[in-house]
Amino acid sequence: MSKLLDTPIEYLKGVGPAKGKALRKDLGINTLGDLVEYFPFRYIDKTIILPINQITDAHQEVQVKGKLLRFSHEGVGRAKRLSAILHDGTGSLDLVWFQGASRVANVLEQGKTYLVYGRLQKFRNRYSIAHPEIELLSNLADASTLSTLAPVYSSTDSLRKKRLDGNGFRRLTKTLISQIKPPDIPETLPPYLLEKTRLISRFEAIKKIHFPASAKEKEQALNRLKFEELFFAQLRAIHRKYKNYREIPGYRFDIIGDKFNQYFNDILSFELTGAQKRVLKEIRADLKSGRQMNRLLQGDVGSGKTVVALMSILMAIDNGFQACMIAPTEILAMQHFLGIEEEARQLGLQIAFLAGSVKGKKRAKILEALALGQIDILIGTHAVLEEPVIFKNLGLAITDEQHRFGVEQRSKLWRKSKPNPPHILVMTATPIPRTLSMAFYGDLDVSKIDEMPPGRQPVETLHFSESKRLRVYGIMREEIAKGRQVYVVFPMIEENEDLDLQNLQRGYDLLSNEFPRPEYEISVVHGKMKTKDKDYEMQRFVEKKTQIMVATTVIEVGVNVPNATLMIIENANRFGLSQLHQLRGRVGRGGGHSMCILMTGFKLSNEAKFRIKTMTETNDGFVIAEADLKLRGPGDMEGTRQSGDLNLKLASLVEDEKILAFARKLAILIIEKDPKLEHPENALLRKHIQTIGRKALGWSHIS
Ligand code: ADP
Ligand code: MG
């Protein structure tokens, strides 16, 4: 960046120490360069001046031009205000000031013509604008203010108090933008790309995004800058992928051996689905290629990822390597452990569990055996990634529910094996919309299990309000009478923990009344319980000693009790869409007809209604994920926040899918032709991704 843009923000005309301090503190704007890249979040269309008689309720903000008539001070005490009438020949509206009335009255002149802009209100059938932006028309010598879109920057209360409101902020950026010259904003795209994409230069884009002369210019600027964000994220990811592909050797698992065959022939009790077979072939091809595998395994809840994971583990073991599997929570890890423990033992393999709760002698023993190679499979939580955990020869690492893992964890895994990093299989049950997986997992190869095991029926999903509680009890009784089991799920969020726990307790008490012993037994599991107690309660349910499991979202992922065919979700409006889908995936696993009942109160927000409606209408995880993405935006998608790759200021993964696809296509073309970005024409690209790379912490030792 140029010298000019490194200048501390205080030196900009109109800033000074006080405003400078606030800009640094509130918005992280430390230099002129930071301000240049502080983009407006919307624009006011100053090209339209609306005749007052054409204002309708549909207008939210308006710009009008008219004569100021009659000032009056009205009201008393807190309701005290200054009002004025603006008349433009077609009609009139009121302008109102609640604060700074005397200053306003001093500055404004009756009978003069003003340009007025602001948010429209309606009071007693008359339109008014409170605290309008107002400027004397004759002052507007600079005609450009009249004919452009005025940028609006997000500001804070404390900045507004320092007069960095709409107009104040705009003045700063205007001053700055008028000073910058092309060399201050170096181009990041080589000429051939500019030509190919027909995008405007970075310099032009920066100028125009702040002060577009027209809607078209605004679009040009946005397109250019959005493309740049998405393009470089993709280029980095694909560059990394190719680099791995070329340079990072992987252990070669040549043979399909005894354990694999024994499992496949003697233990596996069902036919693999076509999708499972295909995915296993893809994994197998990676594992014997001599290159390190980095593969994402996507599959909806219940699609059968665990078998694929286990069979991959057996490939590692048959070739003399250890394998590990890591899940984000202890319960989930334990489920995996229990899920494959039996089979591992049948195969004569040593399997161990490691989590924070495994301490002292037990832990020491596991670590020792692991280092000696006496343990074949280690299942656990993040604890597996800690320094003292040393494998003899880790060949394959599987992470489940990667979206809860940070980028750093993945890199810690890489260092768990020498001389090569272990092969890595990332499993995710949260169906990731195409755009997101492109953006976040651009460097992973993707395998999809897009087929459910046979006999699965969609889970019938109903929405009941509180008044149908008795009917719900009836349905529960019927299911239990058939020998089936029931989940009753309560929301639990950190901010509301005490209240949520009380709710769960009350729910449990009610159920205990309704389903009394000894005829019925109820398990309870929630996040505040000790692991030991949780496991005990879980186990009772798994062994069918209890018919009802009252739980918080701890059962969200991974629990596998095929005999459970009914799920009641209490306060379903408080869950997000993907969470609801994950929860629902816990039933419908036994092949029988399953049901999910979403309980809510009567009053629901529009958004909650939409979530509930989506759930009752579809069982398709991808449809749900897309809906969720639209509803919440990617920034909110679980676990997508921590990506070191994606620092999007302007582009939206929801709205800019086309630009993303285009950027990705170009990035692939470029890397295929010039994998190391060595050609002189790509020097600029290489330089820029290195700069971004240095900024994105955590990846440096990988790429
Ligand atoms: P997920 O993808 O959610 O991890 P699981 O691996 O837990 O799914 O599988 C869900 C259930 O389906 C398990 O009970 C598993 O044994 C069963 N299953 C997996 N694959 C098949 C298949 N090909 N045929 C029948 N049942 C299967
Ligand atoms: Mg699973």
C-alpha cells in the first residue's frame, strides 16, 4: 500500500485527535487506507427529488425540495420540539427537531429553499421527517451532490455525537477520495484478467464505490470488488489444493487386507448403498495414490457415514497404520466409540477413547500404548490433538462435524504424523449449500453420500400448539405401546441456561406424572450433568430400559437408537433450521414410520413460522440448508465464522453465487495452466495471495 494510505487517520482534514480516537476504537479505522476500505453499506438516491404530493406510505425515505415556512416551538418538557413546514408548491410536510432546537432555529432561515432528506413518518395523517438532513439549495454549488447516490456508512452513537453522522462521515470520505491517485490503489488483477472479466480497475472501483455517479457505476464498482474478494479466496484455496496434490506425499495404502475383508464379508450386516460404495472407491483411490488425502465427506443425517469411516479406518490398519476419529463433543465421541467398539473387538483390534474426562493413570496408560502402537484406533475429542498425545504411526484422521472445528485444529492434525501428514477425512452431516462448500472447502475434494439406506421413510413432521398437549401424550402412549421409544427435546442456550434448565425440569416432572413408574421409565440428559451420569442415562435408553429420553440438544448429533421413532421438540420456534433438521434425524432410523412433533406457543414471529413450515414440508437436508442460508446469511451459519480464508466485506454467498462460480472457474483455469503461479503474467496474483496468506493466521505452516 502507498505511503498516503499508511497515514494515521488523525491527519485527514476534518478528523483530528478526538474523532481519530473514536474511529480507531469504534470502527477499527486506524489509517487512511482503512477508511478507503470502509465501504458504504447502502446509498441514498439523491437523483430523485419527490414532489410532496406524490409521497405515499410506501416511501420510507424521501428527498424533497421546498421553501421553509413557519417555525414553531411546541410541547413542554421532554416532548419539547421545534417544528417547521416545508412547502414545495404541490404540498407540504412537517420537519421536526427534538434535540438542538435552538441551534437549528438559528441556522435555518424562513422563506429560503432547502433540499431535505430523511426518513418518513406519518403522524395524524400528515407526513413528517424528524431530524432531516437539510441543506440550503444555494449552498449546493457542487452540483454533483445533487446528481449522485450518496453513500451511507455504518456509524456508532458515539461517532454521531462527534458529528460523524451521515453527512459528517460522507465529508471525510469525500475529502479522502478526492486526494487519492491511481498509484495509491495498486491493481491486484493482471491486465489479461481485467480484460477477460471486463471489470474496472481497482482504483476506479474504490472511487466509485464511495461516490458513484449513477446506479450503473455503483454496480460496476460492486462487481469488481466482490469478484476480487471471491476470486482471491478461491485462488488461494485451489492453489493450496494443487500444491498438496503435487507436493505433499501421503502414505501409500496399497493393500486391501484381512481386517477389511473380514469386516466386509463376516460382520457387515447390510448391503452398502450405491453412494457408500462410490464414496469408498473415491477414498480408496486417494489412499493408494501416494499423495495425502484431504477429503470432505458430505452426507445427510442417517445416510451412513459411520460405516464409510470404519471401512476407511480398516484400510489404514491393514496397511500397518493407526487411525483416529475426532468429534466435537464428548458425548458424540463416545457415541462413535460405542458404535464401532463392538466391531473393532470382533476384528481383534485395540480401540481406545480419549477426552478431557479421561485422566490420571488411565490417560497415561492410553498415551503409552498409543505411542507404542498398541492401540489401533483412537476415538476422542479435541483432547486427541493435544501435544502429549503421540501416535506411533497415524495414517488416517477422521473428523466428524468439522463445522465445529476451527481451522487450527485441522493444522494440528497435520503434525500428528511423520514424515507425512496423515490422510484426512472430514465428515459433515450438516448439508452445506453448494456455495458455502465451494467457498469454505475449496481446497478439499468432495465426496457425497446422496442416497439413503433402503427402507427409510421420511419423518412425518407435525406442528402442534400447546392446546394439543393431550393429543401429544396420546401419540406418545401409542408409540410406547408398540415397543418404540420417544425423545422429548428442550432448547438450551447459554444465555438462558438457568431458565432453560427449569423448563426442562418442569417438563420432566409433568412427564413423570403422565407416564408414571413402574409402567414407564424416563431418562434425562442435559449439558450440565457429569459425563458419567450422562452416559449412564444414555445407556439405559440405548438398552431400552427407559422409553422416554428427556434431553437438551446434547442429542443433536450422533446418537443412534433406531428403535426411537417419535421426537417431540418443545419450544421448537427457538431452534434454528439446521438444528431442527439434525434433531429430527435422530428418528426414522429403524425403517418404521417415524414422527416428529414441533411444539410451539400460539404467537410466532414470521421467521419462526417459516422455519416450522419448511420443516413440515420437507425432509431434504439440502433444501433445508439452502433455506437456512437465505434466512440467516452465511455469517451466522454454524462454524463458518472462523474461516481464515473468507473475509468478505462486500460479497454475499447467498446473493453472489454467480460471481462466486465465475471466480472459481477462472481460478481453476489459472492454476491448471500455471500451478505455481510462476508465469510473469501471474506475478501479481502470487504476490497478492501471499499478502492475504500472511494476514490469515493459522494456515502459514500449511501452505
Ligand atoms: P450418519 O451418516 O448420520 O452418521 P450412520 O452412519 O449413523 O449415519 O447410519 C445411520 C444408520 O443407518 C445406522 O444404524 C447404520 O447402521 C445404518 N446404515 C448405514 N448404512 C446402511 C445401509 N447401506 N443399509 C442399511 N442400513 C445402513
Ligand atoms: Mg453419524
